[in-house]
Amino acid sequence: MLCISQEDEVQVMSDLQLLIDIINVALVLVLIYCFFSVPAQFIRRFRRKRQGLAVSPAFLVLRNILKYWLLTALIIIPASCGLIFMLGQSAGLDGETIYAVMVTQGVAGNILTSLLLGYVFMKANKENWSEPEAEIKNSVNKLSFIKNLTIVGNDRIKKAKDKALKNTVGFYTKIETEARSIEGKRNHTPEEDARLKLEREISDEASKEEVSRLKREHEKALEDADICNRIDIESIMTREKWADFQEKHFKPIKSLKQRRLLTQFIRRYEREAFPLHKAIWNNDYNLTKTLIFFGCDITLKNSEERSVRDMAAGNVKIIALVEQAIRET
């Protein structure tokens, strides 16, 4: 047998009492949360609109409270009893004393005290609840309340029956319509079949003609656009400032890419006083090559007195192109 001093026994009992008090406080807080948070939500949900009464769903509130209380009882009370048993064994207490402490604290301390405090808090918060009992105590109000409930129930039953009847009628009407259409297709005469076939052929021919017409219009629009582009280029090229250039430097266009670049060059030349310098500044190798190909002046300097070679500094490909053009001139 272990010898335990009286001071150690007093210390163990004080620790045990502190643990039990902490468990009691936790239970009280859980029950306070249940009593204060749950009823207001259920009251707002079950408020009756027609009678203007706020009916408290006591059954649902109590059921929710009981659910939280049972969870608390099943988790905290067994844990507290186990701790009491372990501490009692370590303190050297006999079985009767441990059992008495467990029963006293578990039943009287945890359950009865928590329920009593919960009841007190519920009564204190009763003014925030609606009290339909005062309305139901009056027999006239009670009869009118029951009558309104009966009328509402009968209206719902009648609406459900009407909806089911409409669905049934619509279903059978749909079946009859489909049966008539099938029967009509089966009873077609040969003349009707020939007429329908002729109508289908006529519609197919009309659609083919429409497609071919749209295709011809699209091709014609492309041709007109190409002609307009060529006319624009020719009108620019026939101007006086292009006469010498066309006689001396104009060469045959070899590809569509050169035609596009020539068009781009002509449009830029109309806006830029130094198109070759602009092309080199933009690092446009293809346009630079086209401008040199069509005889643009390489020795010309721009308004900043910068030559083509100065503009091409840093771009190896354009420098090589400019040097080759200078050697060929």
C-alpha cells in the first residue's frame, strides 16, 4: 500500500474539484448557446403570414436543445467520470467514495444544475419570443385559427388535384395529336405524295440557285476590289513625280508579296518624305529591300542629316543590304 500524506490528499481533491468546476462551466456555456441562438431562427422561419401571429416551434426548439445536450452528456460526462476514477485511484480512495463523487458531480452537478440554469435563461429570454398561448386561450380565436388552417389545407388539395387533372388532359391530348399525325401520314394519296415530292425538289433547286448566286456575288466583289486596287496604283504611278522613276527603275513584279509591298511602299511614300529611313527605323527588312529594289535614293539624308547607313547601325541584315546596294550603284 502506498502511503499518501494528508497534504497530498487535499491537493488531489482540490485539483479534482477544479476540473469538475471547469466541466460544469463548459456545459453551462453550451446550453446557453443552444437556448439563445436556436429559438430566434426557428421563430422567424415559422412565422405565419396570414394571421399575423408568430408561433414558436417549441417541439423543434426542444428537440435541438436535447440534441446538443445529449452530445454534451455523451462526451463530457463520461470523460469527467473517467478522470474522477483515475484521480481517485491515484489518491488511494476506496470504491464507494469514488462512486459517490462520480454520481454526485455527474448527476446533480452536471445535469440538474445545467438544466436548471437553462430553464432560468429561457424564462429570462421569453419576452423576445412570441406568445401564441394568449391568442389560443380565446375560444373564438382558436376556432378561427383552426378554420383558416382547414381552408388553407383544402385550397392546397384542390390546387394539387387541378394540376394533376391538367397534366393528365395534356398527356392524352398529346397522344391523340401524335396518333392523328401518324394516321394522316399513312393515309396520303399518291397525288399528295407526288405533290410533296415536287415541292421538295423545287425548294432544293431554289436553295442551290441561292447558294450559287451568293458565290457569284462574292467573287464579283473580290474582282471589283482587286480592280480598284490596281486602278489606285496605276493612278499614283502615272503622276508626274513618278514619271522618271517608272522609266528608269520600274521592274516587273514577280510575286503577290512584291505587289503587296509595292502598294505599301506607295502609300507610305505619299505620307513620308523619307520612306527608306522610316522603314530602316522600324526594322522592316522586307519593305527596305523593296524600296531599294525599286530604286529609292540610298545617298539621301533625312531632316536630321542622318544617312541610310547611320540609320541601319545595329541591324546586321539591313546593313548588309545597304552595303550591297551601295556597291551595285
